Amino acid sequence: MEQFAAQRPEFSESLFLSRKQFWLLLATAAVSSSCGLAAELLLGTLASYLVGNQALAYGVAVGGFLAAMGIGSYLSQFIFAQGDRTQQHHYLLTNFLKVELLIAPLTALLPLGLFALFVAGGPVWIGLGVATLLLGMLAGMEVPLLTRLVELDQDLRNAIAQVLAWDYVGALVGSLAFPAILLPTVGLFPAAALIGALPAGMVFILGNNFPQMKHWRRWGGLVGIGLCAFSLVALPLGNRLEDNLYGAPIMLRTQSAYQRIVVTRQAKDVRLFLDGDLQLSTWDEYRYHEALIHPAMSANPDRHRIMLLGAGDGMALREILKWPEVEQVLVIELDPSVVNLAQRYPALVEANQAAFSDPRVQIIHGDAFKFVSQLSEQDHDKFDVIVADFPDPDQAVIAKLYSKGFYQQIQQQLADQGIFVTQASSPFFAPKVFACIAETLKTANLTTAPYMVSVPSFGPWGFVMASHRPVDTDALELPVSTQFLTSSLMHKLFTLPKDIQVNTVKVNRLANPIIVKYQSDPRWAWYN
């Protein structure tokens, strides 16, 4: 730094940043970028949880944030520093600290406000737009102001290179820290408060190291400590708001690395929700799971080796284990938290009859899409029955599990007489999804047998059974105990009403997840 000062004799030495101050400004650039990107991901995660459409939610949150950053960057030019370099330095640094002190509480409070707006039935998309606009504009001012600060000490080229380099490093840290550490560890709203505390902490640190900014460290310290304290109450506040979303008392709630898990209980009815979507009600889940499992199990007399994809709640597994011929069930579930809940929460253990404790069951935690692809590369015994109990395909990341490519991999894992069955959304509320799944399975060289059942909690619900050769559904038998299905009723499930039959649908492909569009059918608005 001394050598650099010697090369610029026209400036007083007191105008130049010390080495420590210089590196602190670069570290601030990294922290600012890390917090900004974490805030983007946080808003996208919250929006996808609230509105369900993950692609659109992230598109609005991240795209809107970036656009707002552009506006903020443009507006930063009007923060015009006059006077000599000492005055310019003081003015720019003061305004930068003001921006940081504004970002800090807004990052903590806006997500909670957006959630409150959703609970109150307000315009969530408008609220999301306002939140991204405010945070994005302020975040967009940070890099230009820091660059101009560093430029007072170095030439413009070096200033831009240094600030942007640290900015990008910070972005990487923020993009990894939020989903991998903050979200699963402390939850959404406490994470927002802790993210907001970081800019305030940097104000405190800069105030300690720039003598002319000492009076700002008090504000930085107060805001930072206040937000850390707020992180302790943010979770109870969020929980109180969340309580209003469910029609029954919440018995358990947790945030896993993949989703929000909520269990409610009203009298004897225990309900499991994932990201706000109902997964099962112990009041009537047996209708769904008996219909999912028993037609497929009955269709193949050689039902020894079974693969269950998803269904981490254990209810489908319970039905599979009723068949005495079963020797092995391989369960592939992405989220260990769901399986852990099904193994430990008493009401769910009672409902699934402690299915996971059966020695015939092997659990593998991982992405079913990747796992099935890896199986195709291995030499192993094929499966007699494969069951897919995935969430509805309302997001592109889930749509791949209903794609032609995935079904081709499934087809390769089926034994000669093997049966594949998948849940297929609601034939009435999303008839094109129902038809699309059947059509996509046909293109994977499988014959299909779609069917449906009525589940009070869900309404009409569809399934598609597929195999290498046609299945005689009239010959299906039911030698195991059930609460709902009978042999004669099982045969009738395959007789579909006229008003759900769709003749023209596209095949769902990895490169064109058309099923996501089909899942957003406006008929869903009819169902409360």
C-alpha cells in the first residue's frame, strides 16, 4: 500500500485506505452479496411454499430481485459525492452504511410480512413484488457504492475487479449456506433475521475501523443485536401465523432440507402436510393406499421383490407387507425426515402398523430419478412390482418423475410379468394429467390400465397401472384383509366415467415438462 501511495504523490497519504480498511471493504462486498443472494433464495422458497408453483415463484422472486438490483445500481449514480477526496470518501461511506442499515431489518421483516399477507388472504404476488423491489433496489446500490469507495484508493479497473471478485465469492457462499445450513437448521423466518443481522454487523465493524464513522457503530450494533434477538421470536411468530392455515391444531412442525413438514390432529384424524399440501388423513388414507397397492400386487402372482418410490409415511408399505409372498421391499425416499417421522410419531406408527420395522424392508434415502437410472447400469434381479407414490407434478423438479425418460428406466427394471403403478393426480380436477401419465407410459413400451377411486380428503383420485403385456383386470383377486377394497369393487375401479376422458394430450418429457401446465388446470379452484 505504501508503494502504491508513492506512485500517487498528488494525494495526501491520509486520503488512502489502510490495508485493514481496504480488506474490510472487500469483505463487506462479499457479505453483502452473500446476504443478497440468500435473501433471493429465501423469498423464492417462501413464495413457492405459499403459491405452490415453484418455477414461477422463483422466477418472480429471483428475476424481480435482479431487475430491482439494476434499478438500484442506476439510482446509485444520484448519490453524488462532492468536495475533496476526504469529503467524497466520508459521503460515500455514510450512504453505504445507511443502505446496509435499511437492508438489515427489511430482510428480516419482509418475509414474515409476506407470510402474514398470505394468511390474511391478501395479494401474495403483489406483496412478493414489493418485497423483491425494496430489497433488490437496496442490494443493487451496494456494489456501485463500494466500487466508488475503493476507486478513491485505486484506479477504476482494479477497483471493479477487486469488488466484483469478492462479490461473486460472497454470492457462492450465500447460495450454499441458505439451503444447506440456515433453512434446515433454524427455519425460514429465523434465517431471514440472521441474514439481516449480517449487514448490521458489518456496519458495526466498519464503524470501529473508520474513525470518522464511529457514531454509526452504535446503530449497527443495536440493529444487529436486535435482529439476532428477533430470530428467537421469529419462529413462534411464524408458527402463530401458520396455525391459521390449518383447520386443526398443529401437533408437530419442522423444516427439513427439502420441505416444510406439518402434522395436525383433530380428534382421531391425524393429517400430514408437506409444503402446505395434504399428503394423508388417517381418517380415510386406507382408501388411497389400498387402491394404489392391491391391484398391482394382485396382477402379478410372482410378487416377491418390490420397489416403493416415495411414500415415506409408511402407509403404502403397510399394504404391501400384507401379501405373504413378499420377500423384499426396497423403499426409495428423498427426505429422511419423513421416514423418521413415520417411524417415531406415535399416531403415524399406529397408522402404518410399524411397517418400517419389518425385516423385509430396506430404506435408501435419495433421489428416485437418479437411483433408478443407476439401477439400469447394474446387474441385479428385476422387480416384480414397482410403486411410485410421488407428489403431484406441479413443479418441473417433480415432473421429471412422470417423464418418458424416467418411465423407460422403470420399464427396464420390471420383471417379465412385472407391474408398475403410479398415483396420477385427480382425474376430475386435472384430467389432462391423468391422461398424460397414461400416454407417456405407453410411449415407454408399456400397456396401461388407468383407474380411479374416491377419497373424501382428496376427492376423485387416479392411478395408472402399466406392464409389459395387457393385464386382465377382471381376473384380479384380493386375498388380503382390507377396509375398503373388495374383489368386485377392484374390478369396477377400471371403468372410467366419460367426463374425465381426454383424447389429446402431449407426452411429458424431460425437455418439455408439459404435465406441470396440465396440473395447473383451473378446475382445482372448484375444490375446497
